[in-house]
Amino acid sequence: MKSVSKAILSALLLIGALSCTDSDQLPDPDFAPQNTKSTFSTLNSPVVFIDEAHNNFLTKNGRFKPFSQVLSSDGYTVKSSKEKFTLTYLKQADILVVANALDRDRQNWSPPFGDAFDQEEIKAIKQWVSQGGSLFLVADHTPFPKVIEKISFGFEFSNGHVRDALFRQDNKSLLQHSITKGITQVKTFGGSAFQIPENAQPLLILGKGATSVVPEIPFLVNAKTPRISVDGWYQGAVLEVGKGRVAVFAEGMMFSSQVTVSTGKKYGLVSDGAEQNEQFLLNIMHWLSKPI
């Protein structure tokens, strides 16, 4: 049992290193979207802002470049967002993507962790959504859930690490919704887990045996590190707020394609088991931009 435990701990630490190493993991330079048919034209293209003003780990031309490529292939106008959030500024966008924001430009993962957004920005985001804006919020493994919790619209995260997961229609871990129509399987690559507010609609539900490892310092895991069951928790869900919409996901790699430079191994959209992740992403975007 000790050797098995050590193997699990090593795997978790490896996942952390792969997900959060600045130098060794890059957007997949060979990635090309499967999608070849645009839903939108220049006449009706929704504007998507990808937040880059809050020390985000996933950015338009960085680790979320394949994400941006998929959106562009469908006719979205994708822009980097480098300004503080105000209601006036957000009204220039139809959809705001906030992916793995941080409280500051960190050189390490040591706590304490503050808030990524100030009170004025939190107020602006919530007002913008209630008036009809759409928010795509991604908060991966610890510490990312902690720093965005004040804009999470009632989603309550476990600030830890979970393992890769497959969500399938045949075992009802991929739940029925217009977003999942035509999708039979989605893959995630670790991340965190959350509980949903009362009016949210779940999409991805974790099953029996799912566990979140919750270290005090991210990635410093040992046999005494707390573990909580997240059986029945979620990694994806959506919520309507006033006239607006919110999509929340506890993992970011599932929407991108990245390559580890030292090994050449690729993760994300081109991985085995993730063949339908791209269409799942497009369906989420269609829900947020309200064609479905």
C-alpha cells in the first residue's frame, strides 16, 4: 500500500508541475481546430474578451491559444482584455472569459492568497452579467479557486487537486442539457471540484471514489495531506443570472492543447478520450452567446 500511495502522490505532483510550469509547457504549435464551419460572420460575430489583466495563467496567445483558435474558427471575435473591469468597459463584450486568474504576479505558490479582483470589479462583473453579459469562468486546481471565489456566483469550490476524469452519457456523469446534446464523452485533466448553487444546471458530475487532495501549499502533498470525497461534486455547470448567463468549469486544459517541451507529450483537446471536447466547447459558447 505504501508504494501505491507514493505513486499516487508522485502522479499528483507531476500533474501540478505539468499544469503550472512556466518554462516547460507551451500551447500546441501544431494545433488546428476540427471545426470548419463558422456559426457567425463579420455581421453578427459575438465579441469575446479573454481576461489578461489579473495575472491569468491562461491567456489568448499563451496556454489558451488553442481555445482562442477554436472560437475564431466558429466566427467569434476574440480579444485580449488587459484593462480593469468596469461596467462601461465590459459592455464592449458579449462574453468574458476569466481563466485561472491570480491575486498577483507570483514567483511561488506560498500562501496567503488574496482576491484577484477588487470590490469595484466584482460589482461591475455581477451587474454586467445581470444586464445580459455572459461569463465563462475557469478555476483550475489550488490556488486558482481561492482567488476568484468572490465572482463565483455561489459556486463553492474545493481548493484542491482532483485526478483526470471521463464524463460519459452512458453512465450519466455527462448530464442532459442543450450543451451536451450530441456529446457522448468529455475528458478533464485534473483541476478542482465544486458544489453548485440551487438554480444552476450541472453538466459534469464526479463519481464514486473521486477525491480532492487539499494541501496547505499547492503541490506539497504527503501522506498527511487532507483528502475529501468529492463524489457527487461537479466540474462543469451553468447558471442564468438575470438576463445573463454564467458557465463555470473546474479545469482548463480540457479546452486547450498544450505540449510539454521536454517530452513532446501533448495534453488537452488532442488527447485520447477528449475527441469531443472541442464540440463541447463550441456548444458552451453557443449557449453563452444564446443561439441555443
